[in-house]
Amino acid sequence: MANHRPILSSTLRSPVRMLAIILVLVFTTEVVVMLVLPYLLPGGLGEGGEAFLDGTLLTLVIAPVLWVVIRSARRAEDERISMAREQEALRSQQMATLAQLATGVAHEIRNPLTSIKMMIQVNRLRFAEKGLPTDDLEIVEHEIRRMERSVNSLLEYARPEESDFGELTLQKVIASTELLVEGRCQSQRVHFELQVPSAAILVHGDGGQIQQLLLNLILNGLDAMPGGGTLTVELLEDQGLAKIRVLDTGHGISAGLEDRLFEPFVTTKQNGVGLGLGICRRIAESHRGTLVGFNRETQGAEFCLQLPLLRVGSGIAPSHAGDPDLNTPVGLTE
């Protein structure tokens, strides 16, 4: 009996199989009515009676099947909701564990690193004044800074900063972010293409956090195009949502990683930590938005941020001068 349950369950969850079963039952019922009814009731019913009996028999045959289908669909939906809740609970538990780990890392690693870096800097200056080589000390200082960035990324992921929400013009955020990456785009021979509407697109959010998110996506796109290419940032309105698309012409997302892009510590970069995209998605969710990433059909990857609009069609002319709070670079990479 137990062996038949998985087969029955898979059959009930397949719309094609259920449709086939219903069609077979309808056809069989019609054949039985046409062949057997004249012999059981020869001339006893008129055309109206036969049609009524035919409909009654079809109802008696199809109704139980439809009832089973509805029950099965409801059970499958309940299972899906239960699984989603379990995954969300597991994710919350992982975040809590990561927060505890990050706190320990902050006290045990970051403070000693700062002391070591300061000593290296002092001795490097002394060596330079005496004409001694400082190459080794410069390498050590560079590696210490890299370790500090990894620790800071871990801390940001586990313990986000407080948000300062307000009315925000997305054109301003994008324009100020463009200024931060303009130099690197030129040095990498990357053409930066900006596509934004003339009318201001307003959302309710934190300008610094949205810029942090965009900067990380743009830097990831630049990392994927070391030999040059085209990086496109597009802003548009769609059904009450503001959409920001970041597209590159790089090597794309590695096979098997599209479904795990936003998981902690998932990265293909040699010196990456794998927390940048997770921070980006958390920022999007804190703004009641979504962030997805996938490979383009032609070449490269695309990330799409969707945020609820504050006002639609306000007609306010955007100012592309960067706000003071939005001109501070945020060093965040995946």
C-alpha cells in the first residue's frame, strides 16, 4: 500500500495526468451510456430524459475526481507554504549564528590588525627616511588592509547599520554612484551607459544604502570585464515599481551559482568573501523591494532591483547634482 501512495500523489499533482484521467472517464461514461442505456430502458425515456440521465451520470463520475484534485492542490499548497516557512526560519537561525561569529571576530581580529597596521606604517616611514627598502612592509600593509575589508564585510552582513529613510530621487543616487566609478571605468576601458528618464522617480528609502547596493553591483560588473566592455545602468517605472537594471558584457554568472548567488560565502573571486550580494539583497528587502540576478541571453549578467514607487508621474525635474550624503564612497565588494 505504501508503494502506491507516491504514485498516487505524483499523479494527483500533475495537471496533465489529471486531465487525461478526466477525459478517459468522460469518454468511458459516454460510451457506456450510449451502448447500455437503450437496452436497459428501451423507449422508456425521451431525448430530454436521456440527456438528463447522461448529465447525472457524468456528474457522479467527475465530481469525486474533481474533489480529489482540489484536495490534492490544497494539500500541495500547504506543503509549499510550510516548506517556505521552514526555510525562512533556517535562514534567520543562520543569520543569528553569523552575528555571534562576527562579534567575536571583531574583538579578536580587528583590533590587533589595527595595531599591527599602525606599527607597519610607522616603521615603513622610518625605513624610507633612512633610505632602506620598504617593499616588504608595503606588501604586509596591503595584506592587512585586505584582511580588514574581509572582517568589515562580515560585520556589515551580520550587524547592519541603522537606516535613515526619507523621500529619495533615484536619479540622484545613480548620478552620484556614477561619479565614484567613473575613474575605474576609464582605466578598464569600460563604456558606462546610463539610461534614466527625465521625470524624477521617487521612492521611500535610505540614499546611502541604495548607493551601497548599486555600487556593489557595478563593481561586480567591472570585475567581470577586466579587458573592457559595456556597463549599462537603466532606470524605469513599471506597474507601480521603480526598476534599476545593471547589465554587463562580462563572462556572466558561473554555472551552478545562479540559485546560490545571495547565500553567505558564495563567491568565485579569488580574494572575495561572498557577502556583498547578501548585503545587497538584505538592503532591497528592508526597502520592501526585491533583487534578482541572472545571465543574459546574449552575453554577461543582469541584476534587477525593484522598489515600490513613492509617487507615480510627479513630473518633478530631477537634479543630477549629488547630495552631500551620497558622495561618500562605500567600499563593498562581493
